Amino acid sequence: MSSLEAISGFKLEIDIVENIIKDYTYLANSGKTIILCRIPSNVNICGNERADTAAKSALYLPLQI
């Protein structure tokens, strides 16, 4: 299940989904524009490894508010 599908279903028993909804709400209420989109598998997409590496490294960046 993708994270967007989990958010849209409000499956709050998943802690990460609850945290995403809280962060989204906080940022939206602070006047930030948030755009969520589903990105299908990186299979057969040029630069797949670079995209995966960039996405994984972004997990460790601080949240900029």
C-alpha cells in the first residue's frame, strides 16, 4: 500500500500515517502549500538508482518549517 493510499484511507493505526497527517495539517495551517502525488515504481525509469539514493538521503534531512 502506498503512503498516499494509507493517508486517503485514514488508517491511523499506522503511526507514520498519523505523523504525516499531523505534519501536513500543521504546515497547511501555517500557510504552506503541500502537494502530494503518487509516483509509480521506478522500474524502467532512467536514473532509478540515483532517484532511490536521493529519496533515502532525504529521510534524514530536518523538517524545514
